[in-house]
Amino acid sequence: MELQIPKQGYDRPVEIAERIYWVGFHDEETNFHCNPYLIVEDGRAAVIDAGSRPDFPVVMLKIMQTGISPEQIAALIYQHPDPDLCGSMSNMVDLCASPDLEILSDPTNNIFLSYYLEREKRRLLRSVDEYGLTFSVNGRVLQFFKTPFAHSAGSFVTYDPRTKTLFTSDLFGSLSQEWDLFLKLDAECRRCSDTRRCQSRRPHCPLSDIMEFHKRVMPSEKSLQWAMNVISGLDVQLIAPQHGSIVNRKEDIDLLADRLANLKGVGIDGF
């Protein structure tokens, strides 16, 4: 699917696949480009990795700009427990008035997620294991695949079989001074074997940004290889990470998965 970039920039939601919206923001203080996502099906919705507390107004405004009101949100999915994607949880719960609202994550994550909530609201926490690692949003089935220690003990990814979109949290993410919502690699980038030196002498290398981000954020080569092995078994046409850029070309997805599976010097292995 060829995506049209809105001319006004990224101050509004962007539909990245059928009824899947990027509702993200740029944290100028940390330079993180954070990417919460909204999945909509027949008037009900789920939010994946909803974002930090300071950026809650930006994310919620973009959600409402899609035509979804807070009470239509049936599920909040958190793929690991870091505050940059979970910090707004209490705000989301307070505003989303749906009586059947659920917060979904891995049991290991829920230990930590409970501290984002007032005690009486912790009843909303649910384990993805309870649902057999699947969840339905008005009939739209989402599948969960565990990627332990990539980068948290309870990390997992979320797959939408309808659009073949994989929400990867920190996997495939990056931290860069130069950013676009969609990754742009050309033939020379794909042939490049040394990301430390651009053969075309470009000032910026997105591949290098992604590799360096994983070296810093992932705990070990083994955990990253395990995660790439899980992902390699899925038919993925679009990668939607929580940081950095969306990858919407199959050849780029395959290239990055291979590079990450063979990346050296990751986390503790870099010492």
C-alpha cells in the first residue's frame, strides 16, 4: 500500500494501514520520536504503547481527530513497562470511560505497570496469557508473540494478520537527529556493508542509527537474535516500532531483520 504523507506534517494522525493510525509525537527534550498506535474496528479501538504523561494531550488529541472518542477505547496494550510508553496510563484510564476497558500486557510487566495506577484501578490489568496470546477488537484479531529480554523480561510484539502489520515496541527502533515517519532506504543503502562510513558521503545513515540504538537498548546478542527468530516466522509487510521510523517496504524489513539477527556488540556483549 502506497502511503500519502500529509502536507501539513505530523501534527495530525496518519493512517499507516487499514484503520491503523500513528498518533505519535516528538519529545524535544530527549529527542525521542515516540509512536503510539491506534487500531480501530467498527467503533471500538485499542491503543498500543500510549506514551508518556507529558505527551498525553498530544496523543489523545490525535486519537480524537480520527473520530474515536475516549469511551470507544476498549484496550490499552503495553509491550514493555518503560515510562516513555506507559507514563500516561492513569490519564488514559481516567478519560476512557468504557466499562469494559482492559489493560493488556505480559504478567512480568504487570508487576511494574500496577505502579502507574491507583490501587482500585489495578483490577483493569490483564495478562495476554489469559487470552491465549490473542485479543479481539470487535472481531479484529491481534496476536501476541513474546520476545523476552528484548528489551525487558516481559517484552512482546503485537501482530495484525489483516494488514500484516507488526508492532515491535523498541525492536527496529532508533534515535536520530534526522527523522521521517517512514524509513527511506535506497539501493546503495541496501548494498552497504559498513554503516560506519557512507560510501555516498551522506551526512546521515539510518541503518547506523538503528544498529547503534539496539546496541545500547538491547541487553545481549542472544536476546536480540531470539526476537529476530520469532519475527522471521511471521508474514510481515509493515513494521511499526515505538521509536524511530515505520518500515513499509518488504525488502527493508528483511534487510533490517538480517542485520539485527547478526549484530555484534549488543548490550553486555559489547563490553
